[in-house]
Amino acid sequence: MTTHTRPRRSVVGVAVAIALVTAGCGDEVPDVDDTGAVGPDAAADESIKVLQVQLEYPLDGIYEEGEDARLFLGVANDGTQEDDLLDVRGPDFTDAALAEAGEPAVIRVPANDNVYVGAEGAPSIVLEDLRTSLRSSESIPVTFVFEDAGEVTVDAVVAARGQTPSAPFDFPDPAEDPTP
């Protein structure tokens, strides 16, 4: 009578080795940000967040000292109270012009809603009189000052060449919703 224990041990040994190698490979897989975000996000408080903050790509490829730069971002308010974006400041620009419908104004962020800054017809922010030159993928710190949520500072990245900053989200217009 012949026993076949040796081949079974080999098969079991190979199966255990493959399981260990496969388990070890899982630890080497890096975390990947697959959100598609092109700029950083930051929370001012538990309700107010600034999303995908970026500076428009400069037409000639570089912002020179003294030039102005348009800022693009989303502001999300998960809370039950509206808040106002009162000011934008930073060490690398002299001032920021906040506007609504082309007129100087604070930017209201309604409760449980989003505001897109820089999109056509949306509020706008222009960083005035840059104190440093900037190229694509370089960044400057920008502080957003909210009436209730306080301040949050984010590194605003200059958009990449060929990338046109746009509204960070594409939600359908509720007024055009065909369902009752």
C-alpha cells in the first residue's frame, strides 16, 4: 500500500505560501484619492467646508507680481444655519475682491446648500496685487473668514495648463427636475 501524504503536504504548503504572499501584497497598496479633486479641501467648522480651492491658470503661464488671480472653489454648508464668507486674505496678495452679480458683497452660504465661486453667474473672488510670481502647480496660503464658522487657511494651487477651473460639482438644477 502506497501513501500519498507527501504531495498533499506540498499542495497545502504551496496554498499557505500563496495566501501569505497575497495577504502581504495587500499591505503595500497605497491609498489612492479617486475623488477627482484638483485642489485641497478644508473644514472651517463641522458645517462649513471649502472644496477644491484653486487659482485659474494664467493665460501666459505665469502670474507676475502685481497681477490679479481669480479663485475657484466650492463652499459646502452641511448645517442648519446660513453663514457668510466675509473676507479672504493671505500674505501673498494685497486684497481680495468678493463679488455677487458683479457687485462687491459678502458671499452668503445658505444652510444645507453649496455655493460655487468662480463659475459663470456665480459669486467671484479675485486675489488682487499678487506679492509673488506663481506658475502652474505652485500654491499660496489663502485664509477664508466666515461670520460664524471662523477662519480656515488652505493652500490655493494654480491650476494646470489646459485645465479650465470650473464648478467643483455638477448637480442638476432642481427647477428642471421632471419628476413630481
